[in-house]
Amino acid sequence: MRKADLVARITDKTNVEKVDVIVVLEAFFDEVKSNLAEGENIYIRGFGSFVAKKRARKIGRNIKKNKAMEIPAHYIPAFKPAKVFVEQVRNNLLVEENQKATVTKA
């Protein structure tokens, strides 16, 4: 699903104009990015958490020059889904998988 598809679905479900949905989504994305850049995590109950994870310093390899190089410690954005979210996805995918298996057997 692309952003345009998401906007279309939200528009259909809420009867809010596409332009307004796009503005809200962009504002949400901007807030997530700016808060993570400032080191502040975002917790959305029942959905998940947007967090900045610290990656430790490590030794990597430049394969073009075949030399070891140090990769300094750095932060990356990450999403950790809520338990309810994980269970819902797992259950829905299991149901779909079982339905496909039943159809192929018949």
C-alpha cells in the first residue's frame, strides 16, 4: 500500500476530503520525524511506539577497497508494534493461510 492508497481508504471511511487527509498525514509524519530527531519517543496505546534506537560502534568492511573501517555509534528510527497490534496481524494472517490451505485441498 502506498500513501495515496492510504489517503483514499481514509477518505472513503471518514468522508473527509483528500486534501485534509493528506495535510493530517503529513503533519503526523513531520511530528514523528522531528520528535525522534530530538530524542523523544512517541507512544500510541494499542498501536505501537516510534523510538530512536542506538546502534553500537562496530567494525565494518569497505568491500571495494577491502579494508576494515569503524562505523561509529549512531541512532536509527524504529517502530515497535503494540502487543494487541501484533496479535491482530498474526491472527488475521493465520486465518487467511488456513482458508488458502482449505481451498487448495478441495
